[in-house]
Amino acid sequence: TVGAVAIDSAGNVACATSTGGLTNKRVGRVGDTACIGSGGYADNIVGATSTTGHGESIMKVVLARLILYHMEQGKSPEDAADVALNYMKTRVGGLGGVIVVSSSGDWAARFSTKQMAWATVKDDQLQSGIFTGE
Amino acid sequence: MKPVIVVHGGAGRIFKERENGSRSGVTRAALKGYNILKQGGSALDAVEEAVVVMENDPHFNAGCGSVLNEKGEVEMDAIIMDGKNLTSGAVSAVKCIANPIKLARLVMEKTDHMLLTDQGALAFARAMGVPEVPGETLITERSLERWKKNLEADSNPQEFQKDLG
């Protein structure tokens, strides 16, 4: 799965997610990616997020919208992502990763899996990572 | 507002030999999107083009490089959403389309619907003049090997969990 979130100079946010799905999936299986609120969500009032991971688990907790809900409650993108990923892990045993940008331009790339390739550019500064802590 | 873009290339297992390719792939995608933002482009254009970069990169499980279903075929899903007015478009189970994210955007902008799937999505793509590509062009040697290997591991569900979508 691949995804992107962004905020532009006008303060508009957007998200995009695309995937080939789960390896050797059943014909006709559709995971989280195409489902609004699960594979991604964007709302100028809060921010935008794109998800990746175990699709059925992501759909059970509606992960993208859950992260924005926590941000609405005052959490930072990083804290909201961690709380939502932990909820998915403890409630349904699912692992995954998310990228988030808030309406104020704060961002996060968080994952409960061992790895997630990510990159960001803000203030002309490029950062990227694959492993936890990078 | 200072523009910001964040991209991901999936939370699946990244083997050592693919680390550099994955890292450079997400970097290229982020820079592509950021350049659009820096030139005054919209967040919507930035995320779409960033995802297109990764769909075209065989290191990632989307577009060219997608994993295969149990029949050895590519079936892809994509979604795009505009935070300005909560409009969204998505496609699922599409085949023979190089960039499903572009088709998702057409669903958002050219229909009253949120999600088109399978044959309906293909018919819509044809109506919109989106070119079809031979399915084989989206299948990489690596995805074909993984498919064969996972057929052998079919009785071990934990093997699937290691290669999350």
C-alpha cells in the first residue's frame, strides 16, 4: 500500500491511498483502502490521514477517522496516531501504520508493525525512515 | 500556511535488499508532491502525484508491483479525498489500469458517487478515456515469486500476517 497526505498554502488538506491489497487474497476481497474513513480521511477542520496494514482490522476500527476523532479531542497527530494504532492492536489484534498532517501543519508517521517506509518535506527539509525511531 | 507533505510506502515487511529502493521511492514521491505545493499547487494534486510516483515504482504494493490474488491476478483499490469539502472518490478491484488513484479522482470529480468497483469501474474508466494496460505489465517478477511462495504457505495464516497489505 502507498499513501500521501498534504496541506497546501491555502490551508487545504487532502489524502490519497492506493494498494494491490493482501498477498494471495481471495478474488473480490476489498480491504480498507477504498473505504472512506478506513483507508484515508481528510477534513480541513482537523487534518488528513492515510493508513496501511491489515485491512480487515483497519476497517473494524475505521482507523483514519478514529485518528482525526482523537485530534478533534485535542491530541497531537503523533499521540492520536499512537492511541488509534494501539486501540486497533488491543481490540482486534491488527497491526498497521499511518501518516497524518494536521490543519496547523504538524505531521506524524507512526506504525505498530516493525517497518514502514515514509518520507516528509516541510520547510524544504526532507526526512525519511523505515524503522521505529528513525 | 507552509505546505507539508507526508507519504508512506506501506507497513509490510521490507527485506534488506529492498530498503534502499523503498527509501528512495518514498523520497521521490514526497519531493514530487512538495514541488507541486511549493509552486502553489493544491494538496489534492500533490497527494495524487505523489501516489502516482509510488504506483509506478515496482518496489511498492500498488500499481506496478501490486501483489497478486489467489488466481495470480492484480486487483487494485484506491481512494482520494479533498478536505475542503469532504468530497471523495474510490475504486476497488480494478485491473489493467496503471494508476488507480487517477481513476479514483475521476470518480470524485466526474460522478455523484463515492466508490465504483470491478466491471463498473472499468466501464467508467473506458468512458473517461483512461487507457488500459495489459495486466502483465503490472506484475513484477517479485510479486509473482511471492504469489507462488504464498500458495505453498497457504496453510499457515501467520505467513500472511508478515506481508501486510
